[in-house]
Amino acid sequence: MDQDKLHLALISSPGMGHLVPVLLLANRLATHHHLHVTILAVTTQTSPVESHLLSSLTPSTLIHLIQIPSPPFSHLLLPDDSVVTRLAIMMREAARAIRSAVSAMPRRPHVLISDLFSTDSLPIADEFGMQKYVYVPTNARFVALTMYLHVLDKEVEGQYVDRVEPLVVPGLVPVRGKDVPDPMLERGNRQYDEYVRMGVNFANLSDGVLMNTWRDLDRRSLDALKCDGILRPVLKVPFYDVGPLTRDGYPTPLEGIEVIEWLDRHPVDSVLFVSFGSGGTLSGRQLTELAWGLELSGQRFMWVVRPPVDGNAKDGTFFTAGIGSTGPMPTFLPEGFLNRTKDRGLVVPLWAPQVKILNHRSVGGFLTHCGMNSIHESIRGAVPMIAWPLYSEQRLNATLLTEELGVAIRPEVIPAEEEVGRVEIEKMVRSLMESQEGKRMREKVKLLSLSAKKALEINGSSYKSMCEFISSCEMKMKSA
Ligand code: UDP
């Protein structure tokens, strides 16, 4: 190992959704900036897909991986604790093992970077004379709201979701109470307290925050975070927009050849891709309404269908309704749906090669649950969206796409709260795929796609921001 080179340690909490962004950041630091990176991955059990990812995304000899088994923590949980609370408690308990791992490293890293859930490990850096940062693999709007939450917590009374007036965070487009991230939905719940604590830790325990976003995606919130006089005096630390860091593909059980061949047969920008992320599902009734909406719209579609959240995946019937199949039909799709739509619709069970699909010339729209990876992939493929947020921070992401960027349309109701009816779905699909408004969005998203590419190029905004972060670390390293 080159002793003069900056060495960064990145902590990842368990689960693909947390590990992948950390691997992507590590890869960027190693392959584009030639720095040494050690990933401290707290793992529960590594699945074959995770193992494949770990090996495929750590090709560089500059990246070293240390796996840390998750500590016992169930004795600290209450029966109805959410995933957020569980993860936060687990990662707090893992701090001791993380400390031991750092202490045992033959060449101590200069910088410690925590993920969202491991900020309680940042004081380890002080002990070993390291610099300390947080990496948040999402946008600046989310970061600003999270870090400002402790102020809202003092100023606002009652539940945020019950408010008619939106929440005001200086410099941001106001946040509707109904659009807050899940942990903010119920004040008094333990996950709310964990979330407030995270935001406070970003400002009080770190030397700065890196985000997976770029200037043209998040202009307004980035200005609020970075420019003097808006949020900066409250949030104090420097911010670095270093994205979009996305993967080019994802290990997939399907090769996806049939799916791509199907797309090849359709005209440019004519197919709506419908998918709800790696695990998102709808209720049986909502699936039925969606099927009707797609059928009534008369548009071409490719739909990744999963068994509904409230059951109904009957004895394998679901899986036989495979690619192009008109065979036995899942009970939640309207009778005759597959047959009536077989010339213009494809139902893909469970999983599809999303990145390839979004980059296919035939795909002209994406009905998405607004997970940040899906949004980045859609923008990179220059595909406008129908925003159908389900959980987590997805409602906040949906407002970024609709209100700030104008590259998506959104149902009147909040889908997690109320069913979206077939008539509204039909209207949204037609509007995105064939109206002037849809065309305008397609033009805007093309520009945004270009800006994403440029941001990462040498002298692009994200490239420069990453260089600023690295120079600041190197300066401190030399003066230490
Ligand atoms: N994905 C995929 N095929 C599918 C469903 C999802 O390749 O059928 C990938 C998708 O490309 C994205 C990730 O899974 O990279 C989902 O991440 P996102 O942040 O959008 O949502 P999450 O699953 O974390 O809610």
C-alpha cells in the first residue's frame, strides 16, 4: 500500500440497499481518484446475490473488504420496532466491533465515512486521529430535511402529517406533511427519535456530508445547504454532491433476453415500464385497478408483477403467468387481461433487468415507486416518470421529480394511503405517453440525463465536488 496515499474506511450497514451504495462510492474513489479504500461491511448473512455483488463491485486492488458479523441486539428491541429502529440499534451495538477492526488495521485509515445508520461510530475516528464524514446515498432535499428536523421538532406541534400548512425548511420547496419520510410519520415512535438523532449526528459528529446527487438534479436544496445565509449557519458542515453513482446492471435471475427481444419489436418511446423496486408490492385491489388502468389506456406496457402484499399468490399460478404467457392467470388480474393485452403488454413475474430496459429505445415512460436508484436509472435512460411512491423517503423523492424538476406526473392521492383508481391511472398513462405534457417531460429528462453524465466527467460538478472533498482530506492528512 502506498503510504502517502489517502486511505478511507467506509462503514456499511447490512442489506443490499445499504451495501451497494457504499460499494459504488468505494469504486469511484478507487477507480477515478486512485485512493485506498477499506469497506467495513456489517453483515447479517451474505446471500449468493450479495456475494456476487461484493466480488463484481470490488474489482480494484485498491479496495479491501472487511466483513463484520452483526452483534446480538434483539434484547434491546421492542416487539413493534420498525426496520429503521432495528438497524439503528444494531449499528450502535456494532460500534465496538468496528472499533476493533479499525484498531487492528496494519495501516490506519485517514478518514472514516459512516452510512446513514452508522453515525454513532463516528467518535471512533476521534480516538484514532481520523477525519469523519457521512455518506447519504440520496438527494440533498432528504439530507436538508433530516438535518433540520431537530429544529422542526422544537417549533412544530402535533403530528406533521396532520398539518394543512406545509413544513418550512429555509431554502427548500416546502414539504407537505403527507410527503415526509416514513420515520417522521409518527412522532413519539422510536424510529422518529432515531431519525432526529441521525440528523443531529450529521452536523455534530461529522466533518461533512457526501450525497449521491448532482447539481442539476437538486439545485435548490444544494443551494440551501451550501450557500451562506440559508441553512448553512444551522447545519454547519460542508456538503459534497458526488453523484449520480449508479450501477450499470444488477445480478438478475433472468437473463432478460426475451424481455429485450420483446422491446425490440416496438417503436421508439412507445412502451411504459412498470415496476416497484426490488421488493415493492401493491394490494390485490390496487393491482387489479392498475391492470384496468393499463388496459384502458391502450398504451404498450411492460409490467414487473409481484404477488400482492395481502396474499393471493396461489400455488404457483402466479409464476406460470410468465413472459408472454396467456396461460393460467393470477387471481388478482382481471379475467382475460393477459389475453386482451397480449399484443401490446408483457407481464414479467417478479424481476426484470431494469437498467437494460430503461436504456432501451422503445421505453418512453416509467411508472416507478420512486426509489432513488430507480430515479437515477430512469434519468440516465432519459425516461420520464409516473411517480407512485410507496414508503421510506419516496414521497419526498416524488415531489422533487414533479414540483422541482417537472419530469414526472403523480396521482392526486398518496398511493400508500388511498387506492389509485383505474380512470386516474388511464389518464396519467395517456398523459405521459401521448400528450404534449409528456413530450415536454421527455425533453426535460433528456437534458437532465445529459447533465448527469457531464456531472461525473472531469471538471463536471460532481467530479469537482469529489475533488474538493479529497483535497480537504489530503490537506488535513498532511497537517496531522
Ligand atoms: N431492480 C431490478 N429489477 C427489478 C426490480 C428492481 O433490476 O425487477 C433494481 C433496480 O434497477 C434498482 C434496484 O433494484 O437498481 C431498486 O432500487 P431502488 O432504490 O429503486 O428501490 P428499493 O428496492 O431500494 O426500494
